[in-house]
Amino acid sequence: MGKKIWFIVMLVIVAAFVGYSFFGVVSGSTATYRFGLPLQSGVPKPLPNGTVVVYMEGVQWAWVPQNATEIVYTPNGTMMEIPVSGNVITYINGFPYIKVYPNQPVEMVLYSNNVVHAFYIRLPHGPQNVNIVPGINSYSFFFAPSSPGNYTFHCAEYCGIGHSYMYGYLWVM
């Protein structure tokens, strides 16, 4: 009889921990901004004013920024997405440069149509490594570094023969 009671007690405790963890993951409260996860669980809601949202496609073997918008809130609280692709996205020697200002919030919407990629960027406040599964959007949110400079992002998941050339730059102006 004693073994059955302990089994039931342990089962209830495990069920409580699993339920608590599941609720945290679903609500997004357990994910920090450093770890981009599918379904925007690591992205703050609502996005901070001035956030640059860059839509980035990973292809064999390049990062291709599709477009960029800036989130701006009007005085009455309405969110507007202003297209800023021409001011944010540029290419130098065939590699993409994403231009942002110091401490500006940045959200990368990452996707792939062919193979698994991984978006990796080392920032002064910590690295980010986000896996990108084909057909599923992944998200990375971070604040741009406070010191101007170029911060390299690259693919951290071997994706074929041209993998070593799959990189770009976050250009903090």
C-alpha cells in the first residue's frame, strides 16, 4: 500500500512540473530574448518602438534579406510598419549589411526553403544561435550593440559545399 501512495504522490509532482513548464513555454514567459525560438516565444509583445524587423531568407549558400520595416507607434497607440529596406539593407562585395543604430531593437524573421540553416551572431551582451528549419519561421530578437562597428552573422549549421561563404554583417552606425 505504501508504494502505491508514493507512486501517486510522485506522479502528481511530475504532472505539476510538466504542466508548469508547458504553460511557461506556451505563454513565452520562460524564453529570454537571447534565444530565438519558433512561434515568437522569445520576442517581446508588443515590439518596442523603433524596432527594425528584417525578413531574412537562408538559401544555399547565402543570407538574402528580403525586406525590412520599422515599427513605429503613433501618439494614439496605433502600430505602423514603415518600409525601410532601402535605408537598412545594403550589399558590399556581395554580402548583406544590415544597418542599424546603437541600442536599436532588432527582430530577424528567419526562414529557409531548402535545408536546415542556423543564424549565429556574437554580440557584446551574448551570442545568439537560432536554428532555421525549412518551411517554419524562426525569430531572433536583440538590441543592437551600443558601440558602432560591424558584427558578423553566419550560418552555424553545415548546409553544403558553400557553407563557409554564408555570412553577412550587422552594421551598427
